[in-house]
Amino acid sequence: MTNCYTWRSAGAALFAGLMALVFAAAPVLALEIEGVKLDDKIEIVKGGPTLVLNGAGVRHKLAFIKVYVGSLYLQEKKNDSDAVFADAGAKRVTMHILANEVTAQDLVTSVNNALAVNLSPHELALVEKRIRDLNSMMSSIKTLGRGGVVQLDYLPDTGTRITVNGESKLVIPGADFFNALLHIWLGNKPVDGRLRDAMLGK
């Protein structure tokens, strides 16, 4: 009986250990929205800090058209816009396209309108040239279809890295520029109030 009990205990311990390895090796998915699976934790630079999913939601247009799933990653979770703006650490905003087609003009217009209503004329003037650089890059993309992915990464001491469908397109310097972009989603007049609350984990 003692040997049987010992073997059973050893077998149970081995099984538990194997299961722990399996779950440790598997990516941890925190959320799935509209078929888009979002990782709970990511690295935007190999060997860099781990970012956690702060929140995510759907960007709606005209209340019922689903444009993309927007997500915000931070080094530490925050549920207040001002706290996010004040955070000097690495960040990521990702847009997973849900619409059948999003044109470059759609993107440019949405970005420019959101910045115009959320930034003061002085703040806008400080980033104007860099916004033009972003607009030029987006115009070169032409269109994005369902399943397309746009990532905006803030890398301290480097700037904002824009990646489209896995390809790095542009790096724009300045923490102020990334904060300006954050106003699109987290400003006082965001492109979608429900998405702002979702990205802030509310």
C-alpha cells in the first residue's frame, strides 16, 4: 500500500509539474474582442520592459459601424487619462482593423480632426511638422483591410515607432508627439467615448 501511495503521489506531482510548464509556455490571453485576441503582457523591445494590457474596446463610427479594436498597453495599469499622459514609460496603442476597408484618407482625417479638437493652437503648432510626416506615411499605405494591424509604440529616448502589418514604417521623435496622439483616444473629446473608457479599464 505504501509503494502504491508513493507512486500515485509521485505521478500526481509529475502531472502537476507538466501542466504548470504547459501553461507557463502558452501565451496568456487577457481578452478577446470581436474575434481579436489580445495578449495580457507584451514586450515592444526585445529585453525591454514588460507592458500590461490596460484596456481595450471597439472604435465605432456613426454609433454602429465597427472600425477597429483599440488597445492600450502600459508598464503599470492606470484608469485616469492624466496619469497616462504623465507616465514617461514605454507604451503601445494598437488598432486591429474590423472594417472591410479603411482608406488612408479616413485615417488622416480622423487623426487630424481629433488632434484639432483636443489640442490648443500652441500645442498643435509644436507637433505640426511631425503630424505632416505621419500623414504622409499613412497616405502611402493607401488602404487597410479587415485583419490589418497598426501599432504605435512609444520608446523612451527614441520616440514613436509606427508599425503597419508587422512592418516598421516610421519613427517620430519626442515624448510630446506620442502624448499628442494619445489625445485621439484619451483626450477630453476622444474619437469614441466608449473606447476611451474601455482603454482606461473602466
